[in-house]
Amino acid sequence: MLTRREQIIKWSVYGAAVLALTLLFELTLRDVTLLGAGLFLPPLVVGVMASLEGARAGAIFAIAYGALCDLTTAGAFPCVYTLAFTLAAILCAALAQSLLQQGALCSLAASALTFLVLDALQMLALALAHRAAFGAMLSLTARETLVSCPMLAAVHPVLSHLHRRFTL
């Protein structure tokens, strides 16, 4: 069990790492489009954090990170990132604790699940508001997940290294 001081240091280091990963992404890959879909980093971060840290800490991180994403990124409706990331973090933590061992495969599955939850909420909102085509939205979800998941090669090693440093 970490002391309060150690918890503050741990989450400050996590915050700095996520900020550095986000800055690196924004400076290099932000405008890259592959297969007609743009790369998107936040679901990867939430999926990896939830799979490593568990339901409680993962959900708290997801609330904070989702709120920041809601303030800086347009969504289908207000607070979509906060809601989706919190729900996804709980599901990802359950996945990591019951079905898969922590590792790259678990992070990949958790990230894909986070994309699925986020895009399902956005698709629902768009379908209700604009009668958007479900097939086209599902196709975009699959392509966005497919082109974004290779960025796990940068996200997973950084966050898992920090997790090991603070748990051992």
C-alpha cells in the first residue's frame, strides 16, 4: 500500500507521462489520416491505464481524463468522453482482472473496448439526433480503432513501465 505522498508522486508522474505522450502525438500524428479515419490517442491511454490500475483507480483516472477531453475535444454531446471513458475503464478493469493477464494483449483488448464504448455512445447520439447511417458509423469506428491501435507500441511500454515502478 502506497502512502499518500507516494500516491501523489505516482499520479503526478502518470500525468506527466500522459501529457508527454499527448504532446508528442499532437506534434507528430494529429493530422494523419489512414483508411479515411484519423488517429485518436485518448481511448488508448484510458484502456491501458484501466487494465493496469484496476477498476477504482482506472475509473477515477477516466473521469479526470474524460473531463479534460470534454473541455478540449468536440464530441457528439456534452460529457461524452467522461461518461464513455468511465464506463470503459470499469469494463476494461474487469476484463484485465478476470479474462486476460496484464500485458500488451490485454492493453490492446482494453483499448479496443474503450473505442467501442466511446463510439457506441457517439453513434447512439448521432442516430437519435440526425438519423445517421449505422453502417457508415460502424465502419468508421472499426477503421479508427484499426489505425489507432498501433500507437499502443508507444503508450503501453511507457505506462506499464511506470506501473511496475510504483507497484514493486
